[in-house]
Amino acid sequence: MSQPTYDVIVIGEGVSGLATAGALADAGLKVATMEAQLFGGLVINVNELEPVPDGHPASGAELAAELMQKNAERDVASIQEAVTGLREAGGTKEVVTESGAYTARCVVVASGARLKKLGIPGEAEFEGRGVSQCADCDGPMYQNEDAIVVGGGDSAFQEALVLARYCRRVFLIHHGEAFKAASHFVDQVKANGKITIIRKATVAAITGDKMVERARVRHTDGRTEELNCAGVFAYVGLEPNTAFLPEAVARDAAGFLRTNERCETAVPGVFAVGAVRSGFGGTLEHALKDAEKVTQVVRAQLG
């Protein structure tokens, strides 16, 4: 049985993908989204969004559910399959999965990004046993324990503040001197008596018996120390989910998709929005703006 042809297939059901699909459907286009994992992307792990987008819920999970529900009401098809490839097909695009291929006149890549790993001894071994990347999810498990957060951006500072609600102490470890986090997050962390900032240092190894018990911290001056802790949370950047795309879809040095100001990639008819896109601003406001922008361009192209 042949698959239906869509005007647009949006790859990814994170906030950028869901918002884009909804806007395209509102523009009168036949739209499908594709997602192999749980809808919502990284935002579903955030209990309290900051800043909160106007007119939307303050919880990441609630925001994603709201967008998903609205898309269902718009008759946006949600296809729960992993995308393995993208190819040209006689003037259209084919989004390839293990079960076959889905055809569309245009494709919007909204596959997002995943949190980077530290790549150190003990990280994989203690995954789910003290190593986590979701303070909102796992924070209550560390009541009156010590925890380590690694990173210097907004996510690291926000998650350190979340953990401070539960933990006895939180060590925020950053490899540099200056932080990338917004100044108001830095001010909140500095004002929190439970959080200790350790600059110019990295976590070199995670050790323990059945659960995480300590982390080896290496300072840039060569010193090392062992910190007792029950949890290690890493927020050291993102890696784009682009392995399924052909080389013709140009990337930057970090692997994120290059686009122009219209969210167009190097391949005509293929667009990129959200965290997978090079230069993406990183906020929910930016995600919603990407959705609005690409909808205008796609609608003009498809007529």
C-alpha cells in the first residue's frame, strides 16, 4: 500500500517541529511529523520554563503536550518512525524509514540535538545510577546528598538551582573562568548558599560501587581532588541529530545545519529549524520565530 504524499514533512516533534507543523497546517498545507522517540524533545525535562513564552504553559512537558494536542486537532499526521535517510525523488523528497519512504514536496528538519556526554571513565557505567542529565526529573532522589553539575551555560546554572532545592550541596564545575549563562542565572547561583562554583576545572572520572560515590576533579593548574557526591549532571553543550541526512545538506564545523535567514539549507526544498540549525538562538521564543519564518517561506514556494 502506497503512502500518502504530503505538502510538508517535519522531521522531529520537539517544540520547533510541533510549532512549525501547526503553523504550516494553519496555512492550509497537508503536513506530517515524524518522531521515533517521545514527542517534546529536550524541553519535556524542564519543569519550569524561563522565560515563559507568551500564552503558553510554564512547564516544558505541558507546552509540548499543548502543541501536540493542537496539531492533532489540525489533522497533522504523527508518524512514529525513525528517519534513516532523505533523498530526491523526481521533484519531490522522500523521507526514508525502515518500513519504507514517505513523500513530500518540502521537508523541514527539526530533529533537534542531544546533550553531549563528558566521555570520561565511569560515565557510561553509572548511567541511571547517579549519572543523569535531568535535574528536574531526578533531583528529588538526591535529598540531602551532594551533587555535581558540569557546565557554564544556562542549562547548567538552571539545573544547579533545581538541585539546590533538594541537595545538601551542589558543586558547579566549569572548565573556564567566564560563564556563558545569562547574568540573572549567574547572580541566582552566586546568591545560593548551597552552590559552590569551581572554575578552571573538569571532571576526569566518576567512581563508586553500585552507585556514584565520588568524582575526580582535575584543575587546570594540574591539581586533582576527589569530591564525594551521589550524582553527576553534565550540561556541556549539544550535538545535532543529523546522521540521517545526506552530505549535500551542509553543516558547520560542529555538525549543525547551515541555513540562510529564511531557514533554507543548501538543498532546495529542505529547511531546518530549532536546535539542529547553526546559529539557533536557543530559546523557546527563537523556536517559535523559526516556525513562523519557515512557514512564510514554504507557503510562498508551494503556492
